[in-house]
Amino acid sequence: MDGTNAPFSSPAGAHGVETRLFEVILKPSKVVVALFTASLLYAGEADALLSTLKQKTLQLKREKNSADSGQLEYSWINPITVSYGYSRSDQFDRIQTNRSLSVGVDQPIFKSGGIWYAVKYARATRKVGDLSIEAERRTLIKQVVATLFNFKKNAYQIEKQKLLIENDRIDIERKKERFLSGDLDSGFLDQAILKKNQDTMTLYTLQDSRAQLQMTFKNLSDLDPERVKLPRFSLMDKETFLKNNIDLARVREEIVQKDYFNTMTWTRYMLTLSVQGNYVKPYENTSVFGGSLPNALDPYYSYGFRISIPLDVTSYHTIQSTRADYLRAKISFSDKRREADNSYVAALKRLDVIDRMIGLAKDDEKLYASLVESTKEQVDAGEMTVYDLQTMENSRMIRQLDQKIFDLDKQLVLLDLYEKSYEAVQ
């Protein structure tokens, strides 16, 4: 890879530096770096690329995930039941009234390890949720950055297309002169006119694409795409890519989560020890036998314990189902690892092809530059026309633009890699 345009080209510490480059874009940070224009520097973080609505949506998802996992972590604690009762009847032609306040609890304190694993399962579930939200956030920011790259690429393509149209116009003028002098068949002039029309239609298509890219960007961000400076990425090594791959991190955490859930499931069908307690405070108690009973209004309490083992005919199948989920998660990790490995190899191949295309464009630019110089000399000598010189100059500029377009293609490939490179911050 060509490291001349890389933000950090020193081999020393390259892994950490290059990985953190995308983290500056994708991970909230108070560090201000020279990747964006002043319109973005005030935020100091990549979240500023996203619209306010999308930032708020992600924040609410984080809050919900935190609340859900907290609820799950303490779900093993049964609620304390507080109740107030009132009854009145006229049985036996006598008014009978009862009023009382009671507080009761029925709480498992031992579930053969199920309580411990339930807490661990809840915490693992939270991590899985956090990683899923982070992956979604990185995908959104990647879409914004990719749109910026394509927006700039589109500008180069439009500029290139205008140069092609200018060369078409020059070609038409030259063939028109030869046709009018009888030196050229009309078919050649017709083909030149047709090519100009086709290139003009391509220009209109590119201009329409620009409008679509602007719309896409505005759907994702509140910023002006014209004023955001593009970041630069360099190639990270394969080991770093796989080590920090967010998809692999999420599946690894899912394995832990499902392992805890599997253990928690089979403990449901083992011995459980629960403590029970009730406190009752009567306020009124009349009976059919007349008056209040002795000590009927004195508070009283009861307590005890219960040992239980559920006998469920579906327990075997339930345990096997959760075990299958756990094993499937382990297989999924191997599958995701292979996908990540293949995506890195594919990216290297794409980058190699683009590098060769850039090399070819550079060679062509040098060739056209020499042709421009020789054409100038022949124009001065009257052996060639200004049209010939302008065509060579336009062709040279076209190959310059091709290099910029190909370079943006490289950045888009690297962006795919950096989107997945995640360093967890606890």
C-alpha cells in the first residue's frame, strides 16, 4: 500500500495508531483531530456527523438496553406484597366488618446456582446489547462517511465528464471541417455527434446522482457535505482487523450469554429453597357472635421456608433447546471468523487492483504530459492546431481525475475494514 497519503505512515506503533484513526471517527472522544473542517471540530467526536435525531435514537436505545438488563439482573428478587383488605357482610342479619394491612414475602434464596448465573446472564445480555447498538452506530457513521466519499467522487466524475464532452465537441468540429471539405464520410461525423450526446446524458445522470447523494447525506446528518473534510485511512494488518472485529466481539459475547442461559435453564429444574414471611395488622374485626373477638386487633406474623423441585415433562426438551442455541453460537463464531478473514483477503485483492489502475492512470498522465509538450511545439510550428493541443491537455487532466477517483475507491474499501475495527472501552 502507498503510505504517502496515510495520516500516520511510521511503522512504529502503526497497529494502535491506525486502529484508533477510525475510532476517532466512530467512537465518542474529546480528542480534536485534523480530520474535519472547523464546522465539525467544535464537536470533537464522530457523533457530530450524525443528525440530532439519530444521535437521540441511539442514546435512547442505550438507555433502554441498560434498563432492560438491570431489570433482568434483579428479576430473581420477588416483590414484597403489601395489601390492605376491607370486607363487610350482613350474614345472619348482623353486620360483620374486617379491615387489615398485611406485608408478605416469598423469596427464593437458593436455586442450585441459578441465581448466580441469572445475574451473569443479565450482565452478558447487556454487553451483547451494547455491542449491537455500537455496531448500528458505526454502520450509520460509515454510511455518512461513505456518502461523503461518494459525494467527492461524484464531483470528480462530473469534472471528468465535462472534459470528455469538451473533447467530443473538439472532435465534432474537426470532423465537421473535414466533412465539409469532402475528406470525411458523414458516418464518422454522425458517430462523433452521437458520442457527445451519450457523454452528455452520462453527465446528466451524474448530476442526478449528486442530488441523490445530497438527499442521502441530509437524511443521516445535519451538516453540509460541501464543508466536511474527508478523513484518510491506511491499511491495518490482518491480525488487528480480526482481533478488534466488532462482529466477532458480539458473537463471542453471545457465546458467553447463551452459556449462562443454558446453565440457568437447567437449574430451574433443580432444588429451590425459599423463605416466606407475613406480617398482618388488623384494624377491625367483628364476628357473628357479637362484638369483637379477644385480641382480634393485635398484629401477628408468620414465617417459614419451602423446598421445592419442579417435575416438568418438558424440562429435557427445554434444556436441549438452550444447549443447541449455545452450540449454534459457537459455530456462528467460527463462521463469522471465516467471513471476516475472507472479507480482509477480498479487500486486499480489491486494493491491489485499484493500485494497478492508479499506476496505469499515472503512466497515462506522464504520456499525455509529454504529448502536450510536443504538441505545443508543433502548434508553434504550424503543424498542428490548437484543437490538438486542447485534446491532449484535456486527456491529461482526465487521467489526473481518474487517479483521484480511484484513490477514493481505495478509501471506500478501507472504510469497510475500519467500520468493523472496534476497541471496547469499559
